Amino acid sequence: MIETPALSFTPAVGDHAFTPLQRDLLTRAHELGRDKFAPRAAKWDEEASFPFANYDDLRAAGLLAICVPRASGGLGADYSTYMMVAAELGRFCGATALTWNMHVSSTLWTGLLADGVAMPDAQRAEHEARRGLHFARVVTDGAVYAQPFSEGSAAAAGRAPFGTTARKVDGGWVVNGRKIFASLSGAADFYGVLCTEDRGDTPPDARDTLYLAVPATAAGLTVAGDWNPLGMRGTVSRNLLFKEVFVADHEQLMPRGVYFKAAQTWPAMFFTLAPTYLGIANAAYDFTVRYLRGEIPGEPPVRRRMYPTKQIAVAQMRIQLEQMKSVFLRAATEARPHPSKDERMRLYAAQYTVMEGANDIARLAIRTCGGQSMMKHLPLERLYRDSRCGSLMLPWTAELVLDRMGRETLYEAGEKDE
């Protein structure tokens, strides 16, 4: 039996009984991040520009197709493997990891997650044929997919139908509407747009959600608005406007009605934003340790590790980071269709713990390292700004997670107060 070499680093998710594929992909991500993404991260942040060079590297490493099934030419990573690798990339460039998630989700949702959703045979065959087209674009052409979600309404939180609509016409659909915070705007080759089927006089219904791949070159699609946010500036999440945009039938990423089923079947499909922020928390902790040891390249080799206050702060950071890793890894590895109530609660708890905890650790890092660590030529102030944004991301913002956990703990399905 050939032993797979042990990792030479501790991944962002911590130590684990990794499979050979997981060790391989984690190593690819770590080396790319360390050698290429981290040195470039300040540039994307300063310019609020998209990390095209990083995507060239992801493409060359095969990581754009990480969740494309092996039968379709991809790497065939499962859900938990993707989550581990995404956290490792987040450790080195949050904007790259977060936008990569939007791309990978298009293959994960149409691949592994769709396989866990019940469909009639005819619909399954339709989906197999259409997703094969999208997988081939990623594997053969290196195409990048985005996943615009938000609209500034309750739709992205799952509490209302999407305001962006698609009207059935011969050979396809006509899309109208608007998406905000559309990551990869102007950079993606295709936008995986969630929209509501326009059924004329029938009131809009979330069950009629469609998931369509709109080509970036489609007539009537425009990118608009400025992008000058607090953090995650390299995501370039401007607005997308759709005015009578024709989308061919074969561009459906899921058949009619399947997205709504998938959201009910696979709650973990909305947990994939969290790895980026676990990576950022690791980065803030790693920086703090190196800073206190006087090991930051280009900085005076001044050691600050001898002060008890610094030692206590690092201990507090490590304890919180270990808690984050543990609940994250358990939630990621047990993700499945139709999870139990306990598994669903752990998903919510992991989301909240990571998204709020990342900023807690970045805050402690700044307080512990002191005023000089806030300078723009060092990464900590960027990590702090990027970490603050995670708990705001729909559909599972920190507030919505608390609401879900409280309600679903105290009420079983179908229960109401008199």
C-alpha cells in the first residue's frame, strides 16, 4: 500500500484524516495562495479590481473544475472537500476565495446537489444533457460562472419570489430585472441568475424559481454602478441590469422547479460562503503570531511575545479559532440531502460562529499587535475589513441565522400558536 505524503502545513480547517484527493487539492490551494495570491491581494483591494491573474492560476491548476464530476472531465471533489479547499484559499486572498465560491457553486449545485434532488426520469435526462454543456465550458474552455443572488428585497433571504423574471418564449426565456452585489460583474463569462417564472396573471411564487445561465455577451445585459465598499473590494460586485434579455432553453442550469426543491433538500448549499471567512480568521491569527515573534518580512525583527498580555490574547484567539474549525468541519463533513434537525442546527451554528468569529479574531489581532499593525502595507487592516462583511451576506446573515435557529428550535414543522 502506497502511503500518501503527509501535508507540510496545517490547513485552515485544522488537522483531519484527509483523503489522498483532499491532500492533493489542499496542497495546490496552499501553494497557489502562499506563492501567488497573498502577494497580489493588496493590489485587488487597493484598486477594487478583479483578480484576473488569480483566475488564470486557478484555471491552470484545474481548480475551476474542482466540483465538476470526473465523468465530465473535472476533479470530482465532493462537498466537504470543496469546503476545505475554499477555506485554504480564503487564508491568502478573501476576494478570490469568495468569487471562486460563486463560480464553483454553479457546478456544485447542478452536479452533486442536483443528484440528491428527486426528479422524474424525463426531467433528470433533460438536466443531465444541459449540465453537460455547462461542465464542458468550464473544463474545456475554462469558462467562469457567476451567481448573482441579491436584489435588495426579501427574495435573497428566501422569504419572497425573486423580482427578476423570466418569460417563456419560443426556444428560451426573456429575462428582465436587476441584481445587486453581483460578484464577478464584468469578469464572468456566464451569470447564473435566479429569477421567477413570469406566468402572466398568476401571482409570483418562489416555487417557480428558475436558474438560468445568462451569457455575458447577451444583448440587453449591462453592468452598472460604482464599487467602492468597506471590504471584499476585489469581488467587483456591481449591479446587473436585464432588459428583454433572451436566454436559450439549453442555458437552464436546473429544470423548472428544481431550484426550490434543492433549497429545501440541501440547506448546506447556502453554507458555502463560510469557508472564505474561516480562511480569513486563520490569516489574522497567523499574522498575529508572526508579528509577535518579529517574523514579518520587511518589518524590524522586534519581538513582542514576552508580554503576558500578548500571550493571553493569542491564547484567546487560538481557543476561538479551534472552536470555529471544529463546528465548521463537522457541519461540512455531515452535509447531506434532508439533514436531521440537529444537523441543520449545526449548519446554522457553524455559519454564525464563523461569520461573526472571523471579525472577532481580526479585532483581537489588531488590538494585540497594536497601532503599527494597522498600516496599509500590512495585511491585517484588510483582513479586518474583509472579515466584517461575512455576517451581512444573504441568505444566511447573522440576524437571519439567529431568527431561524430560535424559531426552528421552539417550533416543529407545522406548529403554530393558537
